Amino acid sequence: MKILVTGANGFVGTHLTQKLLNEGHTVYALVRKPSKMLLTHMNLILLQGDLNSPELSWTKSLPTDLKTCVHSAGLVHTYLHDEFTQVNVDGTKNLINALKWLYPINFKFLLISSLAAAGPANLGEIKDESQIDFPVSLYGRSKKGAEDIMKTLAPSSWICSIVRPPMIIGPGDVAVLDIFKMVKGRVIILPGINSKIKEYSFVCVFDLIETITKLIETNHSQMFYSSFERIITFKELIDEIKKQMGIHFLIYLPIPFFIVKFLSFILNIFYKIKNHNIRLTPDKIYELKALAWTCDASLSRKILTQEYHYDLNKTVAVTLADYKKRRWL
């Protein structure tokens, strides 16, 4: 099968592209900078471009018999708030408008969204696909906006589906790397005094890719959460990393939330003077403040017959081994 993957050199996109190539598919990989694409394969066709231009001239290189698009490109972190809409919402709109004229029928479109589009839960509660969405951050609202654009603009003849992962952990991830680095440094900075008890759903990137490939292979036109069944606390995540790194003690440094919020605004001011990559943005504060980011993936287990093989122990193990191999730790 010929498949278009946007954001093919991103965290999820790289793993997905590798899996699809291993299964014998031909992948048209959309990237902004081909030099950053580490994968090579005879069935990998690199397309240089982005989704910010309505013309999308790179689509002229797509084959007439393309069957599927997995839209994994997206912006997670920025100090420039308008970019969330430009990349996540307008980019999705431009992509669908371009593709629907090329492939008006017999086409599959799969959007990789986020639990942030649904919003947080209360402690002890778990969100499922039937509940009303209340995104609390600009990022979450932009992912929700991308979902709404797909539902509005995609032809009725298309098979459209959405995957909403929670916290993704796995080889190559730079976001969770910060937590591993804190454990290695033996000082855990907690944003808020309740951080230890905060609840999270998580999914290993390998299980998430399994969810995506199952949707490519089937004709389910709906939304699915992709998540390991067990809910964990932030302290349980820290403890598992600590155990596997062979560290015997940690110092926990809880920071009152008003200080964390103030720091995010200071970093925002510094960013306007000199760009930096610190992820504590004012928008991220709304996500950090929530006590639970949890979801129920029962529907994926029932309808897609998904089995989640990577528990917390196995997920941390493969991630830690990768970080060491890359010399990130």
C-alpha cells in the first residue's frame, strides 16, 4: 500500500514510518528538512515541504494510487501562541483541501491527535470517547480544532479516524527525557505541591504505532484512545525510572504553583529577547495545573482487538536503553 505520513521525522512519525516500511508498504514521507530524516529504505520517498501554504506544491509528487494519509505532523510546544492554530488547525485544513481533490473517493485519513484535545479529568476519573471535550490549553484547543476541521472538510466518502494518545513514552522521545535527567541528577522538581499524586495514562510508542497500523488495515471511521490499561501516578513513574537507573535516593523539590506560573512568564519574556527551548511555556501551565490526564482505551481493545504489551516496567526499560545508546543520559 502507498501511504503518506506527515511529520515523518518526528517522534511518532519516525516509529510509524519504520513500521510501515518493515511491513512492505511504500511510504511518502513529508518532512521540512530531509537532512534530519535518519531512515533510509528503497520504499521510502521523501517529500520536502510543509502544510502552511494552501497550495502545497509537494502534493504534485504524490502517486495517483495513494490509499492512506496518516497526519502525524503537529506543534506541541511554542512560545508563539498563534503557531498552534497555524500549524495544527490551518495545516490540517490545507492538507485535507489539497488531498480531497486528488483522492475524492476510496481514501483513508487518520489524524493523530492528543488527550489534550479532550482536556484533563478529576482524580479517580477516566475519560472515554463518549464524553464532552474541555481542552484547557491552546495546544489542546488546536488539536480539537484539527479534529473538527477533519470532520467538516473531509469528503463523506473518506474513511476518517482519530487517535488520541495520552503521555507517550518510548525510544527517541525528548519530552520524557527531561524526567529521566531529573532522576539521574537526583533532584525532582515538582510543579505544585500535589505533583506526586497526579494521575496519568500512558502509552509506549510501540503500542501506539500498533493502534495506528490497525486503523490503516481496517475501516473504522471513529475516534480511539490508545493507552495502557493501568493508571499511574507521577511518583510511580519516577520510582520506576529510579529503580531501573539503580539510584537509591532522590530529593523532591516541590515548587508552589504561583512560582511556577511566574517563572513561565519570565521565560516567555526571555524568549522574545533570545530564543530558547525550555518547555515551560505559559500555555503549558494550564496542563500542569490539572490533577489527572487519564483516558480509557477499552474501545481500542474491543473494536481493534488491540493488545497493549508494554507496561510501565517494560516501557521505561526500552526507553532507558535507547537514551543510553544515544548518549542522552
